[in-house]
Amino acid sequence: MRRYEAEVSRDGRWWMIHVPAIDGLTQSERLPDAELMARELIAVTLDIPIDEIAVDVHVRSVGV
């Protein structure tokens, strides 16, 4: 299992999800979806199976 960090912050109605290890950015409407969105981004970017990826999600800021 490969483990990655994802930094999540609120931007309007979206959650912005940054994965520093691949310098990738994606978004989600719901915070509970952030981990899956990060895993999908990593899988597509690195061409590895999604089930080989674990992500630790860190919420950095919550705006209004």
C-alpha cells in the first residue's frame, strides 16, 4: 500500500484537494468525498491501481 498526504481547504462551495507528492489538485463538493477524490487523482496521475493507494486527509482551513 502506498500512502500519500492530501491537504484540503474550502474555496466557496468546493473543497480543494491538493496532493503535494504529485503536485496535483482536484476538487469535491463534499468533504467526505475528499479521500476518494485524492485516491482517484493519484491513481490516474501515476497509473497505479486505486486499491494500492491510501490517503491521509488534512483539513487546512474552512472558509465561509
